[in-house]
Amino acid sequence: MQKKMFTKFTTLIQHAVDSFAPNLSLQEEFIHHWKAITNYFIDNKGERGHVEQTQIPGHLDQMMRILQEEEVMSLESGTTGPCLEYVLQHKLMETLYTLGRTDHPPGMKQIILSFFTKILSRIKHPLLPHINVHRAVQRLVKTCGEVRAAPTEKEEIEFLCTVCAKIKTDPYLVNFFIEAPGKSPDKGRPSLPLMVSTQPTASHNLEFCLMDALISLTSSPDARISVKACEGLMLCVSLPEESAAKCIVADTKFCLHLTEKLCQLYQDLPTVISPTDIDSVDAKWGLDVFTEREDHQSFIGKRTLISFLSWLDYCDQLISVANPLVACALSTSIHVELLKGKMQPLILQTCETGAIMATCYLTRCLKTVCSEPLLTEFTHFILGNETEPEKPSESVHKLRRTLIERCNHISEEVCLSTMKLFDMLLQKEDAHIFQNLLLRNLLGRSYMKSHAGSQGIQDSSGPKESQDGSGPKESQECSGSKESQECSGSKELQDGSGPKELQDGSGSKELQDGSGFKEPEDGSVSMGTEDSITESTDTLQVGGGTVAASNPVKDGVSCKEKDKQTEDRTAEDSQRKGDTVSESSQDKAKVETQIQKDSAYVRPEVHKVVNSFLTMLPEEAKSSYQTADSGYDMYLRDATRQFSCVEHGSRSWKWPSEPVQMEQYKMDVFYEGDFLHMLLTRLSMLLKQTYTINLVLTSVISRVALVPHPNLHEFLLDPFLPTASNVLTLTSVLKKVASEIQVYLKTEPHFSDKLVVARKQLLGVMDTMHRRPKAFRRFDDQSQLEAIIVIEEFCKELSAIAFVKHHAAVTRT
């Protein structure tokens, strides 16, 4: 305090003396202040007082004021005034650097750093291109970050960020801060940028002093200094200069430093923590103040978790704006050091608790990552690089195979954590995820029944056969086909039986007793009873078009007209059946289009698809109408919103609008792939699984069904698709589960009442024990009841997805 008062007092005296001095020009006044500074060092060599006790800060402030006034008074822009010319010609910047480097008197470095920051930021004239400026600036940059937690850190980071901002406006200036190691800047470099571009790119061949200083300051204990340094790094790595990008990657510790810090923070994470707590933490890079008291008030380890996720978020943001060369290098470094070096051993360990924690951390990391290069590395780490069709139990990538196997693990916690990882994967916009998990076994369309007769297909999707389930008719329709012995594909759709491994000898009741959809003569559609799409005046916006939510099956055309159009198309297709695709065609797209035209299969109308899912369960197994909670409108809104996001994200992948049949993906014996096989297998065991598992499972399948690829769409959401023998489809699995429910409800007394009570419990409108009727106080089959409720809602969700995707395609064309 005394030093500041003394400084102010002496400054006032100096101003009073200056007021009596004769009027001087700006240049003369500038030179006066400069000589006052140099004379101090000549006359006070042994002085050890702090710089604040001298007139040096005041003289430098006056010099800065004069330079600004001179620039304002200048008539011609871009010209240097006499004072600025004096600075450049007499190498004042280099002299000031020398004074600041010695830090004599104490505190001189802080004053010099502030002066450099002011002159670079306030003077509009470009100074850095001048050799007497950039040479001094470069040398001063090298002094920054030398001492950790130094008293000059605040001034250092302000100076460095000012330099970064100047370089950002003119990226070519970055070459002034790249030099060969050991080269003295005093010897002069009249063509330094040219020298940098001609240097070889071998490791440790160049020095990037600006990056080195910023990297050092990122480790500052002062969070504000660290954040500023990180911002400076983002400016440097985003420069388009290729020479700078190569130097950052090959000749600095940039990638190593960021990756090592990320690995260290990962190692500090708690080994035991609730998966719910991991998912609930919201961490973004920046100045997040978090005290130790708040840490214990929430859960132990939250502080370290936030630190790790915040640094990962910073790396992700940096990669998103970085030069492609730098982004690729940093992403690869994170893949090698963090994902493979730290995470993979923990995920693959045999200890269930440790594997669960590692999987939850990986899921949370995946949720944070948004940049394309880093997301690609995460995707390839989890799934591998394979895109060719896979065969059963022949997955090359160990981690992918292990994770899919864990979805069938006996431990519910292991299964849940792994399924949530795949659920998060499917939310990411990366084409490789869908190609690797879902599409590579479907692009050959090997699931289709070969040479299916058009009449047989048409009949299999008609309402008459669906109502009576007549077996002889189906046999007669198939007898005319050369492949009549393979009619099991269409038979499954009529009698409710699934593939051999899923058959249990019982058919689907709704298809046997006529409780399925009915098509009256007036062209309207009855979509069941309680679960029908309610007739309301609400409308739904789908793909830019307005769709009546009350009647999603008409599509502006009566069912009779649609059936007539379908018959006409079928007749035309039958006439073209003998035509062959010319093998000499050079255009692959035309060949694929011709394949579609020659196909005898006619897609069913959307109302038939919707009705098929809504009538999948027997009426006795439905309970939503009894609680006045149909919820179909909600499913329509959710499906519209979700499909819009998914479609927008996949637009750049150029997926076809119609199913394709690609030769390189054809298989002699169709296999849906490990991931789809796992989902369908688990769905077939719905009645034997817990409510939590079933919720996550159906959520993942719904997310898969939303994917706007035509091959995947027809494989999952076309109940009338003629499939090859023993092909496992979503429809066959749902019919198998519906058959099990049919058998179960016949043997269970008070089934309907218990089902309503179970639904009310799930909705929270009835206590688990105390408000339950005495006869139903104990439900030994509680999990089965909850599973039936889940599949009822799941079928409504699938019907909504099919409806929304259909209308999106219609409005798109």
C-alpha cells in the first residue's frame, strides 16, 4: 500500500513538473519518456527497489498514450507516424524485452508484458510483420511458462492470447514463431516463412515457442489461467497453415500432453459409483467451481468425474475446430493411449463390478463426444473396422464380440450397462455404426424368399387369409410356384408360427379367430378395438406434410383404390417377370433399380402394416384401454420427432430410397448378424426377463427401427415380407411371444384384473402392497404381467414408427 501511495505521489510531482515545461511535439515527448527510462538504468545500477517505486510504469503509459494519439491524428491509414517509426527503427521492443528478461528492478517483466500486450492490441497498424517487432515478441513468448505458478502468469497469458488473436486474423504470421532449434533470432531471418515451409518434417526438427508456452500454462493451478491457455491452444490448432499443423503434431508435446492428462484423470475416477450418478453428471469444459463440500453432498467422486468429463469435452471441442491434420493426430492419440491403453483392459476384465464400471464410463464418454474424428475413433474402438457380412460366431473384433455376448449375460447389471452402451452408439451420427451393426448382412437381401410368386405374396398380405388362417389356401397358392417347398416364409405370416427354433405349436389367436383387422366394403379400416388410432381432430406434421393423427391408414386414397392399384402393379410386374437385367450395363444404380422393378413382391399398404402390429396381441392381453391410457398419439409425436432427427443426421450418407440387392453382400445362408440376432433372441425371451431389461431392450429395437435405410425398414417393419426358411424376423418373434401369452392367459385365473393392477402400479397410481385387493396381494407372476404390458406398448410404438416413416417417404417424393 505504501509503495502504491509513493508511486502515485511521485507521478503527481512528475506531471506538475511536466506542466511547466515548454510545449513539445508528440515525437519529442515520446523520446523524452523513453530517455527517462534508459537513464534510470544508467543512474541506478545498484538499486534494488520494486519497479512500482520508480517512474518506469508511468513513462511506459505515456509512451502508449502518445502512440495511440499519433495513430488517431494520422490522416492516411496504414502509414507509420514518427513515434511509431522511432520504435521500429531504434529497436525499442527488443530493448524492452531485454529489460523484462532480467526482471530488474523486480516486477519489470510484468510491466513489459503488459506494454507488449497493449501495443499489439491497441495499435491498429500491423506490427508483427516487422522484424524488430516479431523478433522481440518471439523472444518474450519463450519466457512465458518457464516457472509454474509464477507471479507473472496473469500477464503472460494475456500477452500470449493477444499474440494468438493477432495470428488468427493473419494465419501466415504463425510462421514467425516456428524456428529450427538453437537458431538465434538475433541473426535475422528476412524470409522466415519460406524457411519454415522448406524444412524437413522429421520429429524434433522445429520449435513452436507459442505452443510450448501455452501447453505449459495449461497446467497452472489457477483455473482461470489454465482455461485461458486452453483457449489459446484452440486458436493455434485451428490455423489453416499446413506448416503450423505439421509442427504441432510432430515437434510439440501437444497430443502427448492432452492425452496424458486425460489418461491421468481417467485413472483417478472412483472404482465404485452408481451408474445412475455417472449418467446424471452434466460436465462442460470451462470454469466450473465445485467445492469439496458439494462433492460429498451429492456423491463421493463427483468432483473427479466432472474433471475427467470436462477435459474430454475440451478435447472434443478442440478436435471439432482444429486443422484436420491436428484433429486426426489427437484423435488417434486418444484412441491408442486412453481407449486401448486404459479402457479396454478394464472393460474386458472378468470382474463383473469392474467391467460394469468401465462400460458405464465408456457410455458416458460416448455421450460427450460429438466431433467427427474423435467419434470415428470411439466407433472403431468399440466395433472394429469390418464392413463385410459377418457369419455366426466369427466376429474378428474381440471387444465387439464380448460386448454383444454380455447383452445375454446372466447378470442383469452387466446386461443393462452393455445394452445402454449400444443404445448410446445408435444415437450417434456415424454411418459406420449402422453399417457394422445392422446393414452389412442386409444389403444382399438374402433374407428374401427367392422367386416368390406374386399371387402368393399378394394373398399373404390380404385381409381374408389373415382372418381365417386357412392352411389349405396357402398351400394351393404356393403350389404353382417352382419353390413351393419353401412356402414356410409366407406361412409364418398366416398361422402365427415363427422359425423352427421359435415354434411352440400354438398359433396366434388374433389371426385364428378373426380378431385381426377388417376391411369393410365402404373402404374404411377398423384397426382393432381399444388400441385403434382414435378419431380426433388432431393433426400430425410429418416430413413437412400434415397427416391426420385420427386416421393414419387412409393416406388420401381409399383402400379399394389402393388395392386396385396394387393389383395393377402386380399384373405389370408379372408380365415383366420374364425379363432379365442386362449384365452388360455399366451403371450399377440402374442395375439395382431394375432389380426392384423385376421383383414380384408388392409392398403392403401402410394401414395393413399398422393394423398388423396393433392386433399382434390378443385382446385379453391388452390393458391400456382399461386405464384410459391408450397413448397412441404420444407415440406418433415421439416417432415424428425422433425420426426427423435420425433422417436429418443420415442425409449426408446418401442411403437409397428403395431396398437394394448388392452382389458383394449376398449370402448362401442368411444370417442377420450378431447384434440383430442378439436383439431378436432377447425379445423372444420377453416373458422371462425383468421389467428393466425389457424396457431397455425395446428401446434399443425401437431406435433400430427408426433408422431410415430401406433394407432395414423392410426387414423389421414389413410383417408380410416373404422371407427365406428359418429367417428370424421381428414379426416372427412377436408372434411367437404373442402365442406364449395366449397360452399363459388361459391358464391364469383373474388374469385381466391382475394385469390392470400391474399397469396401475407401473403408472404409480396404486401402491405396491397396501392398496392392493387381498386376493392379489402377492403376484408370483409380476414380471410376466409387466412384460405383457411392455410388449403391448412396444407394438403401438412400432406401428407409430411404421406410419411416420411411410408418410415421410410419401411427402419426400
